[in-house]
Amino acid sequence: MSSLAWAALVVVYIVWGSTYLGIGIVIETIPPMLGGALRFFAAAALLATALAVRHGPGVLRVPPRRLGSAALIGLLLLTGGNGMVAVAEQHLSTGLTALLISSVPLWLVVFRRLSGDRPPVATIAGVVAGFTGVALVSVLRSGGAASTLGIVVILLASLSWSIGSFLSSRLPMPANSLVTSVYEMAAGGLALLVIGLARGEAFDPGHVSTRSWIALAYLVTFGSLLAFTSYSWLLGNAPISLVGTYAYVNPAVAVLLGALILHEQVTWPMLLGGAVIISGVGLVVSTERRPKVREVIPSTPTAVAE
């Protein structure tokens, strides 16, 4: 991969690992669905404004089919994926939530296999090792019905995110990855708003703590504008299984930050499962270095512009 692709991958590794902490702080005083809607609407507006100023409003015009594809991916990644992460963190620690999200690479390999691709044996071994760690964390955890509900929700979130990641490299998307991010975040934010209102969530700015506002601002600027756009760009410029390895690195960052800042308890099942999960990243990275032609967005006539 190019140096730009590796730099984008490092951003996704580190910044997204910290977003679990950010989400945990936001939902202390902001409802999860409405908080996500605020995050993605703000990020989409800022990014769209920057693109329009730099390239002119015409840069945001895309064919209806590509617009629809971007909206669908936004629903899968941000509404189904990120939205359910926020709900799960009402019942689980930020570190445990991040560990369970590591099932994403397993789903990606399953989808690749169903599409006729044949991932290397080492890739399969790596994601199986990661899923084994997920199983250890889930089985050996401590907690009651609320914890079980949180685990179910987070596994559904990982499935939704995986489907979105897989389809994004196979659907006709806008040629500019930043424009793609604008419409994905706008669609995801709109759906989160509708779901939040349907759930009866209420938002009162006067009851939002200062640290929740700061965490929300961090999620908008770093989690969405920087990391999510990097991730969207990577989906069209790097092997999908390699992009998915962020799910192995993020938990280590999330567990560390959760323990240091939120004083979350780090149990031996989390350490054991986390060690097994992270051990799979070396296998996947070492066997997924070259992007394949089939994993590049098929309908994009020109290179994705940064």
C-alpha cells in the first residue's frame, strides 16, 4: 500500500479506539440516538461547507444512483453500526464494547467467501482467532440481563457495520471519498434522529454536562471528520480484510483509555480475550498487503480524490 494508505490506517487505529471513550462520555447526559444525530449532522455540514468553499457547490452533485448507494452505506455504518454501539454502551463498559466489535473482520471474510473470493488460510486463521477471543470475553464476562442485552446489541452493530463495509466497495459510490462521507453522515444522522424521536428521547441542552459537550465536539472533528473519512477512503484503496484489522487495535486503545479516564474495571477475561483478539492482527496484516482489483470500487471511473 501507499504511505498515504498506511497513514490513514494508523488514524483509524488510534482515533477510532478513542471514540468508544468519547461515546461513553457523551451518553452520560445526551441520549444515544440524538447524540449520534447531532454528531453526524454537524460533521456532514462542516465537511460539505469545506468542500463547497474549496471546489465550488458543484462538487456535491452526484448521480442519484451513487447518492442512494452512499445513503445506504451511511444507514448500515452509522445508524445500524455506530447507533447500536451507543445503545450498547449504556449496558457495557467502553473497553468491553470495543472488544466485542472485533467480530467485524470475521464477518468480512465470511462475506468475501460467499461472494466467491478465497481469502488466504492465514487471513481466516487470524479472524477466527479474533472471534475466539470475542467468545471468551462474552462467556466469561460478569453481569446480568442488561449485560447480555448489551452484548446482543453490539454483535448486531458489528454485523451491520460489516455489511456496510463490504457493500461499499461493490456499489457505485461518488468518485470523491469526502463527498461520499458527507452523504453517508447526513443519511446516518437523519435516521438516528428519526429513531431517537420514535424512542421518545428528549434533548435538553441545559442538562448536558461540559464534558459531554467536549466529547461530542471531539467525536465530530476527530471521530467523524478525520477518522471516518479516512476509513471511507481506505475502503476503496486498500484490501478490505486489512482495513478490517482496525477492530483488533481499537480495543487495546479503548480498554486503556476506559481504565485511565473512566476508571473501568479491567478483568482477567477481558485481558485473556483481548490478547487472543489482538494476536490475529499480525496474521491478517501479513497476508493482506496487496489490494485486489475486485476490492476497488468497480463503478468509479477515476481515482478517489482526497
